[in-house]
Amino acid sequence: MKKIFILFSIFLTLNSFSQVENGIINSRYMEIYKYNTYTDKFELSTKDWVNTMINFQEDYYTIIIEDGEPSKVYWEFYERNDKGEDIYYTQTERKFIINYDEQEIKFYSDYNEYEEIYTQIIVLSKISKYNPDE
């Protein structure tokens, strides 16, 4: 019964807020997809185990990839789509999608005005809340 209550509480938390909670998450895996104009599809160009830490705040997030320097990126919540994903846009007009069901974060970049499509997607997965003891 206690497990059901906890699962229900988590479900309500995820569905009642329209924005990601403040806090730090780790991603351990990264895939990069590039748009192929000839096939009209995104193709996997790189995948690797990459440690990425993101500190979410209301108006910005700070991201550190591997042991690099932190980058602060300002963002604004746009909407929650039909799939339950939260969509944000950054100060540089990049699209940022958080998929809670798949536990993935997608960064869309390199917008092509002519094709009207982002031409690169970076997918972060193997996500967990930050634990300093790990």
C-alpha cells in the first residue's frame, strides 16, 4: 500500500506541474543525431558514455559536460505537449524537450530557416537525480 501511495504521489507531482523541478540531475549517455536532407530523416552520428550534469533553476539551467566549464543558459517554458513532454526555448532559440516517460532530455539546435527544421538533436539519457556520494 505504501508503494502505491508513493507511486501515485510521484505521478501527481509530474502531472500537476508544467515545469521541471529545480535541482540537479546526471545523465550518463549521449547520442547526437544529424538531419539528412536527402533522406528527410535524422541519422545517428555519435553515441557515447558522457557524464553530463544539469542544474535546473526556474529561469536558467547550468550544464557541465564531463569535467568542462559550466555553461549558464537562460530558458523559458513554452508548453507541455500531448505526450506529456515539457518544451522550453533557450535564449539562443534552441528547443529543449524533457520526456519524463522515456527519461530523456533532447536539445534541438542548428535551425535551418529554408527547411524550417532543427538539423541537430542531442539526446541525454541514463538520467538520475544528482547524488554527491556517487
